[in-house]
Amino acid sequence: MRIVCCVTTDVNFDQRMRRICTTLTDAGHDVMLIGRRRKQSQAIVPQIFQQKRLPMVFQQGKLFYIEYNLRLFFALLFVKTDVICAIDLDSIIPCLWVSKLRNKKRVYDAHELFCEMDEIVARPLIYKVWKWIERYAVPQFKHGYTIGKCYANEFKKMYGVDYEIVRNATVLRETVEAPRKEKFILYQGAVNEGRCFEQLIPAMREVDATLVICGEGNYYNQAKALVKKYNLQHKIVFKGFVQPKDLIQYTQIAYIGITLFSSVGLSNYYSMANRFFDYMHANVPQICMKYPEYEQVNATYEIAFLVDKPTEENIILALNSLLKNTSYHKRLSDNCNEAKKLYCWQQQEITLRKVYENL
């Protein structure tokens, strides 16, 4: 089949979509990934599937979403396809309307409980708009998949849809453990609201290590301002957007990974973040929230120091425990080596292939 997947991200940095599109291409489908072009976007990195970026005048806020949806609608009207896949709620309306107009199959790939993200649920008017879109559109996507059992249960409860589970797990590869010359702490991913930078950054005053932040997002400028406020420029390094091939290098030599979320909304509470698996596959112990999906994995394979609440005190305790107790750190690192054999993309892509075969 010809399959078009639609995201609001820059295709160069979306590792989950790279894995999905590669798997579908390997399965014999003709795949195109459509994303956005940022002002600072570099040339598209070639992949085995087709890629297209929509040029945007607006880069954030309401005008960005309106412009992106309009551009995506007209792009989808003319692209050759049998299946249109909406990735998250911010691309769902043009995917729904064009699939109806052109009588094409449609699939929903839910990376988030979109309306339950902190930056949405904390803004009543914005929440109402996105919730209306969700109630209108999601029940019309009978075929879909999401990143964990908790999300799948919520979609079933809210809209009666039975979505499959395709976790954000990393591709299992033969790895040679790189020497960790410096005990640095790594945060990788979107620098967004709800990722606990308000607690993590001041906590670094009591931690004898460097924090490296790879990524950007809607909290990027505020995070930089916090570093300046606490005079931590010598301890916290911002790398901005990092290409996946370079990010792997950082991850393999990191000493501790960070997977922290506040839980204003259910999206974070029920999450299963990409970085959780990336650290696991690099044998990097992490500090992580004691939320249902992570707790379930950690109960079988202890790979993380779980914190009940992301307070400054709890973060300091967790980081210093991993930095100072080398035997504890080694035990978690060794457990990662076992866990990744089960939690890997080779296991998840079996389900993904079946979703599209069943169309």
C-alpha cells in the first residue's frame, strides 16, 4: 500500500517515526513521512522512505497549528496514497477530512493523550478546543495504535476504540560499551513544560556533575533563564537539537539519564517516553517517575531509581545515590542489558505490521 504519515515535527529528529516508516517500508509498503520545516531546519537526512516538509511562516502557537493544518490538508489532497496516518491530535483533522473526501483508509497513531498534556490541560480554553477536536475525530479512526496499555485503556474508555500497543522501544543492536570518562547526566528529548526543569535545574546546585540537555521545545528559553538565575552555566550545557546519529554518541557515554514528568494531566502520568528505552539500550541507569508504565518495567528489571514526586530534594537524592554508589549503579546498568532484549523495536514492529496488514 501507499501510506502517508503526518507529523508536526521536523522529520530529521523524530526517531519513533523513523522506526515506524522504516518498518513499513521493509514490509513492502510505499511510505511517505510529511512534517514541518523550521527556520533553522537543515537538509533532510535521506532515509529508505520518502520525506516531505511543509514550509511554515508561523513557528508556534495558534497560528502555527492553523497554518500547518491548512497546508497539510492541501498537500494530502494531491499525494498518491491508499492510507493516511495521523500522528497525534494536531494533525488529525486534515487526515480525517481528506481520507473521507478521497475515500482512503485512515489510521491514528497516538503518541500522547493529547488533551491531557500539561500545557493543554492547564489552559481551560485551549483544552476545550482540543477536546472538541478529539471527541469529533478520534471515534472516526477505528484503526490505530498507541504507546502503552494505560493509553490504550483510556482511548477504549473514552471513545470505544480498540487500539494496539506499539511501544517507543529502541532498535536492539550489538553494542560495545563506551568508556565513561566523565560522570555526566543526560536529558534528551523535548524541553517542554511538564518535564520538571523547574526542579531539576536548581537541584544541580547539590550535585557534583554536569547536566547535558539535548533538545529544544516550548520551555527552552525558560530553562536557560533558570540556569542563569541559579548561576549554573558552568554545570548545565544546552546542545539544542541534536541529530539522532549524534545523540546516540552522547547517550552511550552518559552516566545517568533523566526521565522526569509532572502529572498535572494524565498524559505524563501514563506515559512511556522514547528516552526511557534509549537509556535502557545504552545501559545507562536513569532517574524516572514512579508512574504505572515505568513501575511495571522496573518491577521486572530494576533499571531506574524511581521517584514518587519530582521535588528538588528527591532529585538530589536520586542523582547522588547513582553518582556515589558505584555498585548500585553497576547493578542497574547490568539489568538494562537484560531488559532491552525484551523491550526492543524488533518485538514492537510485529504488532505494527499486523495493524496495516489488517486494513
